[in-house]
Amino acid sequence: MTQETLSVAVIGAGMAGRTHADGWRQANTVFASELPRLRLATIADAYLPFAQAAARDYGYEKAASGNGRGASQSRQACPVRKTSYR
């Protein structure tokens, strides 16, 4: 039987993204008989330095930054409103 490879990409390099990146890194140690060989391909984040740090920390091949427009333009497309809870 041919060993298949599953390429993994994680979107987001914050707390949840890093948790998923680490989970995929360890998945074959827990589910070795049930999963194909995993290729830790890419971690993407709107802020490239976060993606690069996570990719380095968890052994992914590369880091990518969202849509290539940069974090400042991405934030403008999805404005955040401050709320006061007084």
C-alpha cells in the first residue's frame, strides 16, 4: 500500500492557531495508525512576523501572510469598535 501524505496548513498564529499547530505536530504520535503521514506545510497570519515565529517554533515549512495586502489594510477592511461597559 502506498503511504499517502496529508499537507497541513494552519490559519492564524495567535493562541488558538499555535495550539492547532502543536496539535498537528503531535497528531501522528497519538493517532499513528489512523492518519497518513503529515507534512507540516504552512502557517498563515495577517501579521507575517507572528506566522514566521509560529512556523519556526512548530516545525512548519513556511509562513505566509494573509492576502498580501498587509495587516494595516486588513484591519481597515474589518473595523473594530471600542465598547464601554460602564
